[in-house]
Amino acid sequence: MPLTPVDTLETESAEREYVWTLNFGPQHPATHTTLRLVLTLDGEKVLNAVPYIGYLHSGFEKLGEHLDFNQYVTIVDRMNYLSPLANEIAWHHAVEKLLGIELTPRCRYLRTILAELMRMHDHLLNLGTTALDLGGFTAFLYFFQQREHIYDIVELASGQRFHTSYTRVGGVLFDVNTDWVNRVRKFVREFPRVYEEVDRLLTKNRIFVDRTKGIGYLSREDAINFSAAGPVARASGVERDLRRDEPYLAYADLDFDVVCSKGGDCYARYLVRMQELLESLKIIEQAVENIPGGPVNIGVETDMVLPAKPAVYRSIEGLIQHFEVIMPNRGYDVPREQVYAATESPNGELGFYIVGNAETRAYRARTRPPSFIHFSMFPHLIRNHQLSDVVAVLGSINIIAAELDR
Amino acid sequence: MAVGLPENIFITKLDAAANWARSNSLWPMPFATACCGIELMATAASRHDLARFGAEVMRFSPRQCDLLIVAGRVVMKMLPVLQRIWLQMPEPKWCISMGACACSGGVFDTYAVVQGVDRFIPVDMYVPGCPPRPEQLLAAVIEMQAKVRRTGTVMGREFAIRDTPVGPTPFDMDERYRIQDANLVQLGGFSAAATGTALKGPANHG
Amino acid sequence: MVELSVLQERFGSGITEHVFRDNRRVDVPAAVLFDVLSGLKTDFGFSVLIDLTAVDWLEYEGATDRFTVVYLLLNMDSGERLTVQTALNLPNPTLTSVYSLWKAADWMEREVFDMFGITFTGHPDLRRILMPEEFDAFPLRKDYPLKGRGERHNFPVITRSGS
Ligand code: SF4
């Protein structure tokens, strides 16, 4: 297959004889998953990189046209698998905008806490593996231990530690109990200690700083032109955070800062992510102390949520309600409209563009995948750096293959 | 004993000695494509610690490994790569298919996802779950060790007799036709086919 | 906020507007699409192309066109969002590439080409991005079945003794 690099090199060095080509991936540990780069090298200098993707394309969007709004949540889970719940929240956020549902306060707080836990979940693994790729094994182990605590919290709420499929149209699967709240509190209490340790291990670590500072520079103009979002854009000085700019869930009530940096390099992205961990912790701390009471789902009279199990088993009305939701020929009204709604996922703006067609499944369920958009600027970031910087840049833009290829 | 053996000398079968050595130092090649890969990472990380079973030496070069762990879904574009990695691994080698996707396609019954890697490469152990919990993967590794001890031979004779694909019988007409076609031309040199034609990728059968 | 009348005055009266909840969308004829987009970018501050995608309307009751291509824009300074949509039809759905306006459009257009078969003239490197090069269908079109046409089974089998 002929190689036709997107932006052809102007440098005459491309014609030099000793320029050689290196195939990186699709199965390589530093890619974490599956992506392939064809690097043009002059010695160790990367002259150009051409990404090839699609090694994990599994037809998510096609499936979205065949599964209903509640079923498809199991699929979006598997999209960004570092933070499954964040995808569910984004998906149902879009669906609820299409249907015009106003969530109950308790559900909004609950989802906020989970979304922030997922942000930490994602950043923890990302920072850990970045350090791992750059030669620091300890940080990975420390952070993974914290991830296990988040797994436990999520498992307690939903029954599954990884792909939780926890949110539903108009609410969540189960309500949480005090035990759960206590466990979140415990996590909030204990996390800063580990954070400090890792901070000491990495932030001023000479090797780590040398390998990330000044690498993969992205200017503010380029970040905007490449549609970057999330920590990557904020590290380049783009002050945008959907949690603050288009508040959804309970973010309007909570107090937090948007972390930005002017650096634009891998180190800045690392710092932004580290700081966001603390901000998320702050949000969780506030939210968990203020969870409102009341029902977690919207009312059953909308025919969108399942009634409580005792009502189904003990009363005929409850049973009828249950069937109204479950039976394929029933269901609720879905407007024949198109809607785009986005949330601030750990990786950037994760949005869904849904076309409704008067049935309880989407006619078209398009994802705006942050990884896909971030990876498209990779050749721009890596040009004229060393071969060993490839892993640093890859780690710092946090590419999740399933989200990249869908 | 009639023959007086000096101290610290054991007598055993060569097969048993080889199995003992092999089973306790399985070197996995993590073929982690998707979410299951994260659980594979969790298995190797702090809490679950795969190192307790001698299988923590993840080598990312297939030429140094003897246990392929296929973690995650394998799609059309990736399958030729998987086959090539499998062929690059030296004998003796085993394969664990981890997760619903690798075993059967899982929730992804779509145009792009291969419905079970066992249709195209040999698989020794299936781990169900989406994703399997780390404990399940640990159990699979232990079970794998038992299997190596039970069936292994020093020269790998047990592999020679397994000359039929391990995948399920096809239920899809397209696939049935394909297998019929393949049997007609007697695909004797599978390895040649896999290194040569497989990398060209799929042709459209429709 | 861009007024519809301003757009109509500049780019012709073929432009219509549609509002649903907080989403505002303008429907633009394909012929003036590039002008509208570049005008929106340079004069109205829509500096970010959030997403570029397409919809196949084959099975949608009452739809008149086969495809629409959707551009989601964002004004970074005011936070205003705007959806621009244009309709296309077979046999030759073609649009002008917006790569010259937003570099982010590079891969998005390739994906739309890969999934729907819509071509973009002026794109520097329009080839398949997610599916294998040899693939000859467009999977997200509605007439392509969810389970494919057997492509996923079409590989050589490696057996144990053969490897
Ligand atoms: S089995 Fe489940 S967890 Fe594993 S790769 Fe498939 S979808 Fe992901």
C-alpha cells in the first residue's frame, strides 16, 4: 500500500539516503492498545509519522442503531474503557436531552460523584502508564492500587467492577446506601497521601522531567484548529471546561477550579492531569456530603423507568407499569429530532449526536470521540523529536483505541 | 532402593521434568487489544499480582513467549496480525482466550468483529466474562499450568495430533461456504497461507 | 449569536433554521456550504470544528435526501454552538473539503468517506481510515447489514499441527 503522508515533508532530508522507515505497532506495549504508526526516521529523529488506525473498529455506531437507549449503554461502556461510567453518563446525558428529561437532584449528585471518580480513574491509569513507559514502575503500582479502590466503590454501587452499565434513561440502576457513601468518604480521606507520594516520585524527578519537558509542544492556536479538548487543550492554554461553561448534572452547585497551563508540552499535560485529580477529589468531597434525599429515578408515570421491584411483584399497577416499559411495542414518545449533547469526559469533550425516529432506539448514534481527534494531531506533535519521545507523547494524549476506532 | 543414588539426585521422566519447568514459568505474550487488556494489567498490578504464579514475565516480543493471552476483541484488520504473532511464537506455546469477545465475539456481533479467535487460531483455554475478573484470569493461568503438566511432552508430540480447528461448527452460511471452498483446495500449508495471504487482509465475500 | 437574516443576506435565501432545545441548526445548500463555513469561521468566530459526521436517511420516514453531512461548530470565545447541515444524494455525493479551514477535518472527513462513501474534493489524502483498504462497502449506510456480508469470516485457519 503506497504511503502518502498527510502533510508531505518540505525538508529535503526526506530524500536523503539514510532516512529509514520504522513500523511501530499495531501490537506494541507502549501503544497500550492497538494503533500503528509508520515513522520516518533520520537516525533517531522522527521526520514524519503516519498513523494507521482501525485495528479495533468494531462497529459501535452501527450497533447504536439497533439497540435501544438503555441497551446501548452496555456498548458505550466499552468505548473508553479507562472510564466506562463517564461514557454512560455522556450517552444518557444526550438521550435525556433528546427526550427532554429533567433528572432528580439525587441522581444528578450521584452521577456527578461517579463522573468525577471516573475522571480520577482515567487520569490515574494514564499517569501511571505514562510513568511506566518512561521507566518509572512504582508510580504505576501506587496508582493502580487507588484504581482498585475505585473499582470497589463502583462495584458496590452497580454490581460490576468494570463495565458497570449503571445509568438508565432518567436515572440509574440502583440507589446507593450509606455504606457506599462511607466508602467514598474513606477514599477521599486516604487518596491525598498516595497522591503526595507519587507527586514526590515524579513531579521533580529529573529523568521524568527531562523526558517530558518541551516534548510534543502544542500551541494554543493549533489546539483550537485541531479541535483539541479536555486536559490536552487546557494544557495548551485553552480555557474551556464544559463542567463550568455549560454546566450539566450538579456542577453548577459545586465549587471547583478549571486547571490550565501555558506549557503545551507533555509535562504540562502531566501537571494538568495531576492537578485535576485534586480538583476531582474536591468535587467528590463536596458532592458526597451534600447528596440530596428523595428518589433517584424520575417518576414511573413517564413510562421511561422501571418501577420498584416490590411494586411489580405485589400490585397489578406495578406489573402493568413494568410491561409498559419492557414490551417492545410500547415505550415512550421520542421526538423526531436531532440533538447533540456533550459532557466533559476525562479525555475531553465526549458528545453524542443522536437522531431520534419516534422509536426507543436511535436512528443514528454518532460519538464525538476525543481520542480520535487527539490522535489526528499526533504527527504534528512528534515531528522532529526523538524516537524515544514517541511513547511520552502517546502517553500524554491518552489514546484509547476503542474510542479511537469505535 | 537397589541402586544407591548419591544425595540430591532425582530420577524422573524427561517429559515430567520439562513440564515442571515449563508450567512454572509461563511467559505470557499479552495481546491486549481492548478493555480486557486493562483487567490483564490489573491482574499483573498490585492487588492481584500474577507474579505469585510465575507468569509475570510479560514479554512483548512474541519470540520470547510461550503463552499467548488474547485479551479483547479481535477485528478484521487485526486478525492477520494476531495470526502472524501466533506463528512467530516458538514451540511449545499455548493460548488463552480471555473475555467474551475473544471467545465468541461477545456483545459485538457486527460486521467487523471476528466471532471468536478460536475459528482462526488454536486456543487452549477460554476465560468467560466481560471482562473476566482478575481472579478468573489467575484461575485460568493455574489451570493452564495443570494442563501443561498433564499433557505436555518434551518434544511437543501432543500438538502434532491436533490438526483440526478448535472453533465451533459454523452456523453462518457464508462461513460454511468458505470452509467448503477451503477444504476443496486442501489448504495444506496453513502456515504459508497465513504468512503470505493472510496479511493481504480479507476479501469481500458478499 | 449569528442571526439567520445575516446569513441569508450573505449566502442566499436557501438557508433555513431549525431550533430544538438548545441546539440551533442551519440547513445550507451544498453549493454554498464551503462559503458559509469559511464565513462562519472568519467573520463570526466559530473557530472550532467540534465534529463532522453524516447521516443516512434511507429508512427515515418522510426524508427527501439520502444523506446529510453535519458540521458541529463552536465559538470558543462566546461558547455558542451551531450545527450546519447540508443534504447530498446518490449517485455521487461530493462536498468541498474543509481541511483548509480546520486541520481537525482531516480524519473526520476520512471517516465519513470510509463509513458513508461521501467524497470530499480538495482533501489531501482521502482513503479509508477504519476499515481495511480492500473493503468495498460502506458500513454505516443503512443498506449494509449489521452483521456484514461475511467479510469477518474470510480468513485462513491455522491449526495446531500447522503452526
Ligand atoms: S470481553 Fe468485554 S471487556 Fe473484554 S474486550 Fe470484550 S467488551 Fe471488552
